Amino acid sequence: MKCGYLEAEGSCGGILLLWDSRIWSGILVETGQYSITYEFVSTQNCFTWYLTGVYAPHTRDEKLICWEELAAVRTLCEGPWITCGDFNTNRTMGERRGCNRISYVMSDFSRWIEEMELHDPHLNGGKFSWFRGINHSSAARLDRFLYSMEWEEKFKNIRQKLLPRVLSDHCPILLESGNWEQKRSNFKFENWWLKVEGFTNLIQSWWNEFLVEGCPDYILNIKLRMLKQKLKEWSKSNFWGDH
């Protein structure tokens, strides 16, 4: 298990991301004032996606800065993207107990989601993710997952589910979906390539050309993916129709 985090300021604002390093290679993309972003690469098939954890501030002016920060982060994520966490505001009147009007903050948040072309899936298992007061007199949906169109194209049957609250005044939320849809690769390493004169030297040359930064397992995964592409091109140009 590995982790990435954004330190809290006082009693609030901290973000912790955890992942199974046997399944995902994680590399830090950006640490902001209100968010932290990682790129994840599958150790099995090099599927790449991005995750931004968020802890939004309280005031409207600060929230606007937070939305701008997330918009800037999105430009760094060249692939399926998810942002999740405590956005510290609801979108509709039905997402806050006793709410009877659409505030500027709510409008700002909804507008930002639309401008970013993000999907906000229905929350199953309850209406609210945050509770406070006697008999939960205060309750709102402050926490959610938002994801890009690229993520929706990769996964099907996406839904978020409210889990039981334990210690925090916030409920955990689980994002569920089917398996990602992936085209089968037609690449196959041929053993007879090893007998081709200069083949091992060619592999070594390509490997040294690949310049990748990040943690060792991430570098290995990316370089293997680049090597696979090189081999496909080399095989097609030199042995098309042979063997």
C-alpha cells in the first residue's frame, strides 16, 4: 500500500490518497492549495487515469479559487479523470435539509461542473453525506465523485453509493462500475526475433532512448509500453507478411 497526502491546516483541509501498489503505479502530478492529483498506471496493462482529491474551503471567494485550481489541474491530466472529496457545497435545494433557495455558491459549483463537462452520478443509499446536530437536524450532500467523459467512455454502469458513517460527521462514498472496456492487443512477441542479427542491440538502444521520470515501477511500466509500440512498428516494417 502507498499513499499521497495534502497536509491539513489546523483541524481541516487534509487529504489522504491510498492505493494498492501491486495494482497501480502512482506518480504525483500536482499539489495545490485545496487539492492533490496523482496519475495512476495499471501494473497489468498500463491503463492510465488521473485522480484529484479535494477539500474545498468555506467562503464563496475561496471556493471560486478552488474551482479555478481544479480547472487548471484538469489541463494536466491527459486521460480519464476523477475528482472527489468534500466540495463543501450542495448543488440543489434537495441536497441540503431545509434549503429553500439556490445560493450563489450553489450556482457557481453547478456552473463549474457544466463548464468542465463533468458527470455527477446519482448518489445511491441516501440523500446526504454530511450530518450534524441533534437528530441530524443539519444534513447536506457535500461529498461526491465527479468524472470526465473519457472516464465514462472507459467504464460502464458507474454509480456512487453511500456507506455507513462511523466516526466522522461525513459518510464514506464508494464509486462502483463495471470493468473497463479495453481492446485486445494484437501484439505478440515472436521468439524467432531473438535470432535476428542486431536485435538485442536494437532493444538496448530503444530502451536507453526512453526518458521517463517518476517512481521505479511507473518508469518500468511506461518504458515497456513504449518498447511494445517500437516492436510493433519494427515488425511491421521489416517482416510484414513473413512467418
